Amino acid sequence: MSTHASPPGRSAVAAPDECLPLAAPVGATARWMRRFVAVLLIACGVVSFAYAGLSVYIATRLAYETPKPIIGTPAAEGLDYHDITFPSRADHLRISGWFIPGHLPSGRLTANRTIIMVHGSRQNRTDPAAGLLALSAEFARHGFAVLAFDMRGMGVSPPAPFSLGYFEQRDVLGAVDFLRSGPLPYPELGRPRAIGGWGISMGAATLLLAAAREPAIQAVVSDSAYAAISPILEREVPKSASLPPLFTPGALLAARALYGMDYYAVRPVDVVASIAPRPIFFLHGDGDDYMPPPNMGLLVDAARSAPNAQVQSWLCPGVKHHAQCFHVEGTAYVTRLVTFFTAALGPDAGGA
């Protein structure tokens, strides 16, 4: 058997680099990966910082706005009144308002039945958008005393974050405390025998939250309230800030971190059943273009779930804009509410 020798200078076994593909040096690959990760982290940091910054900006715009001025006084309606201040419940902010005694047919003044009036969003005790001053005068002329006030951060009450009912319900509760134990605006009239509440839009939602906690509020009128505020914010915040909806959760979270208010907890629909057996009158415009009428349906259904509920509702016809039932219905609106409060609070028991 013959053998063949390998050519001179060649090995019989192939060298390793003849069997494996060429590869980049390990050090170059590691450097490239490190640079990629660094760029990715920087990009994530910039995006996160921008998201957080815009969220804080939106939250601050949502929480603070220049208050609207007080327009008119009860004197312009030919009514007696006294300026008042009282502390909000729990955090003791000094809330400003006025007390208007009721006028009886005999000409006497009375505080026997007092209605707490709660204005709408970004408004004050006159709330011309809803006609609050004119409605307060109507109640007074029908024999009901009125306590109207500026919620925190609005009118001439102290600056405070705008929380859409989360903190403002403390102002309503402070009004109740004032009527029950505060200085008497008209000492000769004594304290109210019965207390009712009327609120509109945000004020209606705030009143429902307060009434669920305070049995001294014996009857409630809720005009154009929301069942929960978060769906409204999720719709409106992107419009007002001209930013995509993805920023809204960050803004609401920033509001909670900065100001301690939880918009997601502002849900009158969850507590309205606890107002029973005290009577509630819900009303809403049938064509409300801001607060969809189904909000009233949700609240009515929730309120009626209580076994001893006393609930009335009125879908005001021909009302195409938000919180305009009084402007559209006029005398019919006043008549319905006076009838409701008279039945709920009883007739006036006397006057000075």
C-alpha cells in the first residue's frame, strides 16, 4: 500500500481559521451595544421627562384659574342680605358668602327654611351663566332664606386647587355647620328649622357628595350633575390642552401628587343612594351639549336603588346647552322647585 505525503509546507490538519467564519472583534460589538443602550436610555428619559412636565403643566392649569368677579348683590333684586364668612369643615378655609332672609307674604322676614345654593364650575355665588342670583331672589320671595357662597378658589373665597367636588364638598358642609352653630346673621330670626340644598353642574355633584355625608341637609335639588367626573375630564382635558388623550391620566395623577385630590374618586353615583329617605329632585336639559343627559339617568337609577328612596326627575324639554333649565323654563322651573322644597321642608313655621 502506498502513502501520499503532504506537500511541503502544508499540514495534514486544517488550521482553525480555515473552518470558522470571520467575526468582528468582541470589543467592537460590546462598544456598539453600550452605545445603543445609552441612546435608548437617554431617549426614554427625555420622553418620560417631557410626559411628566406636560402632565404637571396640565394639572396646574386644571387646578388654578383666575376667579370670576362677583356680579351684582341681592340688593339689586330688592332684597335684604348680610355678608357672611364661615370655615369649611375639616380644613377651615374661610369661605365668603351672603345670607338672604326669606320674605313672607305678610312682609315679615324668616330664616325658618334655608336653602344652601351651590354654584357651578369656575363660577361664584352670582353664577350668571346659571342665573343663580336671580333664582336665589325667587326662593327668597317665596319665603325661603338663602345661603349662597363662593366655593374655595372661586369668587372672593381663598385660593385653593380646583378639585371638582373632592375638596369643595367641605365648603358645603361648612355652610351647614354655620347654619347650625355659627354666628346668626339675623339674631332676631333664630336658626333654621329645616335646611335644603340646590346645586348646579359641579355644584350639584358637590352637593350630592356632601348630602351623602350630612343628614342635616334634608332635601336636595340636583340640576345637571355628573355621575362621575373622570369621563368628562378624559373628554375635555385633551381639548383644552390641545394634547393627545394619553396625557390625561398623567395629568390626573400629577394633580393627586401635587394637590392631594383624586378626581377618580369624585363619583356621586356611588353615594347618592345613601341620601335616602331624604327626597332628591334631579333635573337635566334634554339636549345638554356638555353633560350628556344619561348622567341623570345613572344618578336616578342609583338613588332609587335605596329601598326607602324618594326620587323625582325632570328632563327639561328644549334645553340645548348645559345648565340652562332655569333660563329656558323660567316660572315653571321656580314653581316646580318651590313645590318640591315646600313638600320636603314643610311650611314656614313663623317669622320675625
